[in-house]
Amino acid sequence: SPDWVIDNLRAVGLQPHGEAVALSTAELEVDLYTGSDFKHLRSLTLPKSQDRFVDNLWISPNGKWVAGTTNKPAFMVWRSKAPGVPALQEELPTLVSSVCFSPDDSSVVVGQLDGQLRRWNLPASEPPGISRSLLHGPAFSIVFSPDQRHLFVGGGAGDRRIRVLDPMTLDVVRDLPERHTSNITDLAVSSDCRLLASVG
């Protein structure tokens, strides 16, 4: 049986090693809890809107940042230890389809349904950061290599390929030769950076 049960959740985010959990409820709130004993840490402030709610959450690897997307095309990043309005808030032309923090928490990359990728340094000081149109379909999956030398993006709906990018500029380094027959919904890189696994 589960350790905790919470009703009316819209989104949940888990820090990679389970240290923290982020929850978004139907009451338009985002709250942080410890992963071990589910102790409430703090609440994060959402922009005021009657028709917007957070529908996805991510916590950065070292726990410095919490990212969220909404049912409207928007992306937000909060400082996890400084409750308040988002440190980064961007309205986007299309919905977000994937989000990935760098392993050292220094940047975040967002994929969109129109195939665009956007990258911001954290803390964000010069929005809108870098933007590249890289796929002819949705950018369904993004992952950094653990050494942060490469960024991998997987597409879908007409462009089911894996592209290898420079994580600083989002320039294409190369395309992997294998084509998928379905949408690439997830990517993972081994800790020694020798293996790349894909689902699709």
C-alpha cells in the first residue's frame, strides 16, 4: 500500500534521487515536500490566472530549481529554496512537450510541440535565451549526457530521429542513423556516456 495518498493532484515532480517531491493540486498550488518523510517544505507562488493550472513538474538534479508547464503554452522555473514568484516565466507559441535540466543545475532546455528547443541559463538573466527549430514534429524527449558535452533530442509525428546537439548553442552536431517507427518518447544516457537508450 502507498505511504501517502493525496487527492486532486494535477502534477507531481520527483528529484532524481528522491530527496524532494513537488506537487500541484486542483487548488492551483505548487508545494514542495521531503522525499523521505513527506514533510512540507514550502509553497511556490503561481501567476494569477483563472484558467491556468500547472500540469507537469520537474525538480533539477541538485534540487535548486523546480520547473512547471501549464495547460496554456507557458513555462516557469522557481528557486526551490526561495518561495515566491517564478524566477523565469515565459509565454511560448506552442505547448511544452519535454523539459530537461543540466546535471549541474546551471541550465534548462525545453522542447515544444512545434519542434523548437529553447535553452536558458539559470538563474535566468537574459530571456528568452537560445531558441532553435530542430525538428519537423514534436520534441518529445530531451536528455543531457552526464558529462554535459552533448544534448540528445528525440522527435515524433513526421520526424522520428535522434539529433545530437551542442548543449551550449543547440547547434546540431550529428544525427544518429537509426530511424524509429514510432514517436521517441524517452531517452537515457548511461553514467559513463557510452550508451544511449531510446523508447519509440
